[in-house]
Amino acid sequence: MVELLKAVLWGIVEGITEWLPISSTGHMILLDELIRLNVSESFKEMFLVVIQLGAIMAVVLLYFHKLNPFSPRKSKQSRKETINLWCKVIVGVLPAAILGFLFDDWLDEYLYNYVTVAITLVLYGILFIVVENRNKHRITKVREMNELSFRTAFLIGMFQVLALIPGTSRSGATILGGILLGASRSIAAEFSFFLSIPVMFGASALKLVKFGFNFTGMEIAILIVGMIVAFLVSVAAIKFLLGYIKKNDFKAFGWYRIGLGIIVLVYFLVSR
């Protein structure tokens, strides 16, 4: 029962931090120090991927109509635009998918540590503040999703490659990249959500193949509880973010990242 309650807490943290540009990895590392799951390391790695899968299902639910090219409620032109959007998503996903597949084990072995996470938290926190100050009076060029070119989609995908480094935040890297390339905050955020769908499904499939399907009853319960909680919290987090950026910039998230990065670094230096 205690492990299920822990799974609920992990699902809540994942659901919030996966979509806000504040690094789910940084929070998971701290959470693992404070509230450890009594499971094997290999299962915990699998659990993290499964709750990410729950989070991504929130995007599928919220944007199902927009992302469904076969919806009977759509006109021929709308269906064409939806297919075009998916093509842009595929183009944007390719850089991180290829490099992530090639260097997954290497990244886990050499970069998945508190020093890397702390540095990237602070670095990208500063960048959010700098970019928002720079763009304060700048007119955005991309205000509608159909105005996003294939070139811009690919370049945002290159920014997503940065998120392979723990602590960067996948949503943070792609949103920051989108803003730098002239997209509005809302378009940058939405395209970041869409990019996450194939990336996270791919990562889940890869981990499942590596881990296998041999789970105990308790492990299955932990996976299901964590995934459902992550899904429900993600729905709320995505709605919050989209509402927040209509009237606010990302500087608050930048300051939060800087503070969290310092906390991560100090905590591990003191506890070691």
C-alpha cells in the first residue's frame, strides 16, 4: 500500500513537471532522494517511462480532434492541414529520435547525474529570462500552426536534441527554440506538446523491449496507478500552462529553474 501511495506522488510530480518547462528529470532526482520506491533500478527506469506515457496520453486526449486527420467533422482542407501538421511533427522529431537511439545508453551512463542536472537547470533558467527580455517588444512571425514552416519545425527539433541532456527539459528546450525562431508562446508550447507524442511513445517502446514484460502483481499495480495519476495531473498542467502564457511570459519558470538548480547542487554536495 505504501508503494502505491509513493506511485501516486511520483505520478503527480511527473504530470506537473513534464509539461511545465522546469525539468521533470531534476524533480525526479530530488524525489528519488526523498521518497524512494522500493523496487529494482531496472523497474524504476521502466516506471519512469510508463508514467511519461500516462502524461503523453493527456496531450492525445486534449488535442485528439486537432490531431485526427480522419475526423468526420473536418473539411477536406482541414484534413489536409492536419496531415501537413503531422508531417512537420515527424520532421521535428527525427533529430532527437536518431541521436537518442544512438546515444541512449551513453547519455544515461555519463550525463545522468546531479551535476549535469543542476548546471542545465540554471543555464536554461537564465536563457529563458534573457530570451523573454530580448523578445519583450518583438513581433512574432508565427501566430498560427499552419504558419509554421517545415524548416522551422526541423530547427525546433534540433533544439529538442538538447533535451537529451538531463535537466534541460524537453518542453523547455522546444518552447525556447520555438520562441527564438519567431513563434508565439502558445504555438511554441503546442508544437512542443505534439513533438512529445512520437518521442515518448518511442521511448516507452524502447524501454519495454529492454526491460521485458515480466512484472509482479504489485509492479503492475504501481505502473497503472502512476500512469493514471500522471495522466490526470497532466491534463490540468497543460490547461494551466496554456492559460498562463496568454497573459504571462516564461521568466517565472526561468527563476524557478535557477532556484531548483541551486537546491539540487547544494543538496547533493552537503549529503555526499
